[in-house]
Amino acid sequence: MNVYDELMQRGFIKQETGLGEDAEHPKDPPKSTLRDKLSSEKVTFYLGFDPTADSLHVGSLTPIMAMAHLQRAGHTPIALIGGGTAMIGDPSGKTEMRKMLSQEAITENGEHILAQLKRYLKFGEGAGMFLNNADWLLSLGYIDFLRDIGKYFRVNEMIKAEAYRIRLEREEGLSFLEFNYQLLQAYDFLTLYDRHNCTLQMGGDDQWGNMLAGSDLIRRMRQDQVYLLTFPLLTTATGQKMGKSESGAVWLDPAKTSPYEFYQYWINTDDRDVERFLKIFTFLPLDEIMSLCAEGGASLRNAKEVLAFEATRITHGAEEAERARATSRSLFGGKGDSSHVPTTELSNEEARTMKIVDLLVRVKLASSKGDATKLVKAGGVSVDDQLISDPAVMVSALSGGNAFLLRKGKKTYHRVAIGNLK
């Protein structure tokens, strides 16, 4: 199967350029010249990553998995860290100006992101490249840049872009610093085209305007056609942004989100999302995915476990995925092996002076004491399978031992250790 068709059938493609106008009949959809290009030659493509945090999260997996599919089909990925553009900040999708980071912090974040990307992509020896746009952006001469690049941009066209328009309508406005972002991203594409014959840029659908600016710049300056492909901005069936959980973002860094928590995020997938997520977040063949999801009921519960295992295996390795699956099966099967469940340690003094509602906030099973109180009164909290009904009960009275298993609802567990027990 052509990798373009693979991406289309798995739900990766939202928009693209390079749609031909040579359909045989007016009612036919335009033919994709990008599809032809991917089937006839080895394509170098790039995708940018924002190094404003030291870890990517589940929301970053859609583009990463698309890159992996293309690399497996023989194409060459460039993972571009925005070390230069992060000094400005992309206003796309933002209601206010981003916090400025130091160059040192951006560089350190980029190193962490590279380590995570290596779990999905191969770099070096002609397989793929990891580049930092600081290498060419930080040394730009401002006047030369305005003369050579800025002359191709029209302000009246730029302010029509949704990202700029929304910011201009708000009281905070749009800084001149951020207004330059589109020019710099376009210059990235031009630089990668010139240096590495990169002819395809991919990104989230919120980047469409910035990406079009890059392809147009190459058309004007190099008289050549390049290609763009965007991914849909995924939300769950409940409308929640992808990569968010009750306790916050689901990170790819195991120090921020443990492999067990990562596994549980996927196994708690809404029934309506299982097939879609198997297509996007695993490499399982499409016919196997369709078979897994065909019957519903118990079959769908098995499909969720397959999704959780495969997603965790790709991100954290087979050993951690096996351990997370075993822990999950043990807990939900009533055997109670909680050794790999996220754990919070309390001193004896803390246990004596802390109420259950304070503990729920401490371990992030509730957002506030008020939320925790409502949860307890609604019968949503138990300790070692014993329902807790009093929001004022002290932690020291919850268990006769040195550790206990705190459960929110039916599926969310947290282990609490008192004293020096680990």
C-alpha cells in the first residue's frame, strides 16, 4: 500500500497542497500529486517541535507516528527543534504572549525531546536528521533578512490569518516580535529546501497559514513546487483535548507520567475512540484493527488492552508495557499487586495531621478540597476496597498497615506509603 493511502486510511490527513486539477470527471475528487511523489521517489520531509517544555506529551504522538510511517516507507524525516523560533513564540492558538525562555533552557529541552523522538524514529547514517533552527536563525542579519525575505510578505494578507486575527481582536494585542514568527517559519522551510532538498512540510492543522507562507516563499524564490500536509487536531469522543487526563497532561517522559499511568490513560479510552486510536497510535495492520473492533462488548475491552499495550510498548518499551499490563490486570482482577502503581510517601506526622480530602488533592485525584469533599460524599473514594464516607477522616485512621491503595471511582488507583516503606 502506498504510504499516502496508509496515512489517509488511518486518519492522519486533514489538509494538503499538491492536489491536481486533472480529475477525469467534475464530480471526482482532485488527484493528489503528493501521493504520486511519495510513490515515485524518496522524499525528505520535516516537522517542527516546540522546545518550550522538557517533554512531549500524548498530543504530540499524531505527527510523530505519521513521521514513523513515512520513514518506514523509505522517506527521510527531519525533526526540527525550534531553538530559534522559541525565542519568539508561535502565536497560533494562543490567547496571550508566551513566556520567554533562555537559550540554555531551550537547548536543554531540545536534548530531552531528541531522546524521546529516538523511541519512534531513526536518526543518523542517512536515516533521518535532528536539526535546530537556531543554527541559521540566530545569526541572521536583520536588515538583510528584511530585504531578502520580508519583501515577499504582505501585511494585509498576514493579518487575515486566524492566529493573528484572534490576537488582534483581544485587548492584549499581538506583539511585533510574534508577528515575525510566520516569516521565520517560512524561512525554515526555504533553508531546509536549499540544504537538504526537503520538499514536504507536515504539521498540525493550526499551522496551515504558517506552512502556506513557506511553500509560497519557495515558489517565489526558487520557482519550485513543494508540498504541505496537516493532521487533524484530535479530541476524544467527550470533546477533551488529546493528551489530557484528570490529573493533567499525559507526558512521554516516564518521570512525569509513569508507564503504568500512561497505560491506564489508553485503557480508559472511550469505546467510541478505540478503533480511531488503534489506527493512529499503533502500527497494527488495518485489517487486524478492524477485526479487533468488529464485535464490540468483550471484544472491545480486549481491543482497549491491545491499544494500551501497544502504545506503551512503543513509548516505553516491551518490558514496561508488560509490567503495566500485569499490574492493571492484577488490580482489576482483585489480586491487588500495587507495586508499580504511582506512589506518594507520607511521613508519620503528615499521616496524623492530614485529612482524606487533603490527601486526594496532594496525589492529584482531586483539583481542590471542595472537589475532594464532593467526591467522598458521592461514594467515589475507597481505601483498600473500603468505601470512605467521611471527608474529615484522618489519613492515619485509614489503614492499620504502613501502606494502602487509594481508589477514585472504579479505575484510578494511587498507592500511599507511610513512614519509610517503599
